[in-house]
Amino acid sequence: MLTLKNFRAANVKNDVLAGFVVAVSMIPEAVGFSLVAGLSPIVGLHTAFIIGIVTALFGGKPGMVSGAAGSIVVVLMSLAAQHGMGYVLWATLFAGLIQIAIGVFRLGKFIRLVPLPAIHGFVNGLAIVIMLAQLHMIAGQGLLMYALVLLAVAVVVVFPKITRVIPSSLAALIIVSAVAIGFHLQTLRVGDLADISGTLPSFALPTAPFTLDMLKVVLPYAVVIALVGLIESLLTMTVLDEMGGKKGNGNRESIAQGAGNTICGLFGCFAGCAMIGQSIINFTSGGRGRISGTVGAILLILFVVSLAEYIGLIPVAALAGIMLVVCYNTFEWSSFRRLRRMPKSDALVMVAVTLITIFTDLAVAVISGVIISALVFAWQHARIRVRSRQQKGEWGVYKLEGPLFFGSTAAFAELFTPESDPQNVVLDFSSTRVMDSSGVEAIDKITTRYLEAGKTIRLRHLSADCVRLLAKAGPFCSHELDDPDYYIAEDDYQTEDKLVGKETFKVRT
């Protein structure tokens, strides 16, 4: 969990400084999302602390930051408005348990089903959402606000060219705060957003009674929260994996996220998940280990408990400027260059996921991207044809090519003419494969057509798994195999003239 490498002086320094920047940057996010949900700002800050420290210590990706995320708040808004905080706590608790179960049963690997264009769309969409949130915060605040934001942006961009002793984000925070406080500038401060002073979170069971009616209301929200949180967390992990070159553990992250949310539900907080903006701030500030996330969570709660007065003096412009640079760096600008060269289907997925992320929510966007990609894949591979047709006397042999599944069954049925074929027909499946029950049903229909025409039909060169599919269909599929000893070798096999690999497979033609 914490290796000796993490305790080298340079790593510790980078992690601690990065953690400080993350802690400060999370305050307006947590406060703002709490207010959007109609809840106390302290609730969001407690959420950021609890899930932040749990995932920092036990999560699947060192350096990834979790907290009160807008994607989950969007789901919770209606539940909080209609049923109150008690139902929110139950939904958070159940969502945590669902996430733990997903991690325990090792289902986190299914994030691999999300195609790369959908990941780029997710990143671009969230970058735009975060940018719009910053622009909304500074809009109408006057020229002074805009000047301070530009100063923060300039420091973040230029400072690394001068020195890398401290993170450029921290330098921007210090310089802009010094200018605003030193010259007594009248600009929006963190303390103006809401009172962030409070106490440590305390144990408290949800006040709403545990009833069947409560479960009917809460469980759908819990499922959506669990899926939205994991999708955003695992996709954020994928982005950081690409930036850092080290792969995270999705199942471990699922368990840590679930544990953090379960604790949040028991300590009066709503659910949270990984935050791509703060994670990239942490990463670009030098935070690579678990120390950065841990320090960030601890400092956050210390600010709330004892330093709220001083943190409240920090100008919002400094945080907005840092986040705008993060948005710029997060956006996959290279995807624009690829847009003209990538297949139209991939371009459609990327643009669709981006737009849906902006205008709805992350879960709908990613699921839509996966569905569109799956449909395109099915359409592109729904091609089955007769590679060759041989006829000798009363025998006719069809050599097929292409997968036989739900997308290609219509084309499969049109390949044959039982009335004009010879008395004995062989379907050679050596270059095709039966993929699903729709393929089995298609074979049943074609064999039935031949039998009704008074012809015999045999299936040849079916792989073992295809034979098992036909066997499971039982009496619902009419077929006659004349090559039951044929196997498809996936790794090693023997040809007629030489041995390849370790296994030998008997082939009879």
C-alpha cells in the first residue's frame, strides 16, 4: 500500500505540496455541489474528507483524488428535494454496498468494454462541464475578477519554466492570494460562497425509517449512484493510467469507493467518487503516491475545523484560474486532429458522449457510447457469405465464411435454395462460428427447410463450443453432424505436415 519509494524526501515533498493544492481546490467544489443539492456546505466537505481519505489509503490508483462530485449530486438532487436527507443517507449507504459487491465479484474489468472514443468523449465533456462551472462562478464579477483569473492562469503556465521546486498551482494560489489580501482588493473570496467552519463528522444512522416503501424509493437511486460513481472513477483511473504509464486496479478501487460511501452514509454525508479535475491537479503538481491524497483529505478537514477563517480569505479567482488551466490540459485536443481520420462511427461515439455528458449526466453518456459502439460493431460484422459452393452428383457443399449471430441471421437465411439444391447438402463451418442462440435458431430454420424439401443436410467442421450450443438447444434445433471430432485450436494445434505447439488435435475431413 505504502512502499519505501513513497517515503523518499522528494516524493514526500511533492505529495505534501500537491495535497495542499488539492485540499484548497476541493473546498469551492464541495461547497458548490452541496448548495446545488440543497444541502449544508458542511455535508459536502465531510463527504470530501471521508471518501477522500479512504480511497487515498486503500484505492486502486495512488494519487487519484475522490470527493463530492457533481455527477452524483445531479442524481441526488431530486431525492433530497422530495424526501430529505434521511433518504439521501440510505441511498448513499446502499450505493456503497453495491460498489463493494462489484469489486468483490471482480466486475470492475468491464470498464474495458468502454471504447476509446467514448473515453475521449467523457474527458472532453467533463472538461467542458468543469470549465462552465468556473465561468459561472466568475461571471458578472467585474474586471478585477477577470484580471486576477488571468494572473492565476499566467502563473500556472509560466512558473514551471522558472522553477519546479513548488507546484505551479500552489504558486498561483499564493501569488494571487497575496495580491488580493495585500492590496485589500474587493473580490469574491471562498468565505463569501458559504460558511465553511464546522466540526469533525460524527456517527449517525439515517433518520428515515427502514421500510419497504423507503427501499422502493431509494434502491433505484442507489444503483444509479453506484454505477455513475464507478464509471467516473474507473474512467478517471484510465486517464491517469495513460498519463503516468502505471495501471491501476479497478476492482480494488471499486471496493475502496464502496467502503468510503458506506462510511459517508453512516456519518451524515452524501456519496462521492473520483474527481478528474482534482486528480489531474494532483498529478500535474507532483502527487503520485498515497500521501498526496491523504494529506489533501486531512488538510481539508483541518481547514474546516480550525482554519476556516483564513481559508475563507483565498480569492475565488485563484481557484478558477487553476481549474481553467486544468480544463485546458484535460481536454483531448488531439481528438480533434483524429476526428477527420477516424471512422465515422468512432467520431459519432466521441461527439455523442461529449454532448450527452454536458447536457445530461455521465452514466447516460457512457452507456450510450457503449450501446452505439456495440451496434456499429454488430452492423460491421453482420456479414456471412458462401465462400465457395461445390456440387458433385447428389452432393452439394457450402463453405461458409463469417460469424453467425443475431446480426447476420437474415443474410444467412438468404444464402440457400433448398428446392434447387442436390439431394444431400453439407454446410462447412470451418471458416465461421455460431455465436449465440439466434445463430442456433437460424440453423434450425434452414435445416427444417431442407427436411421439408425432402433433402438431407449435414453440418461439418463445427467447433466444440458451437456443438455445445446446438446440444443445449436440444429438440429445438434440427441438425445432423458428420464431423463430431473436429476442434478449433485457439493456441496450439497440429497440421498435416508438422507439429505446432504442445497440444495435438484430431482433424477428420
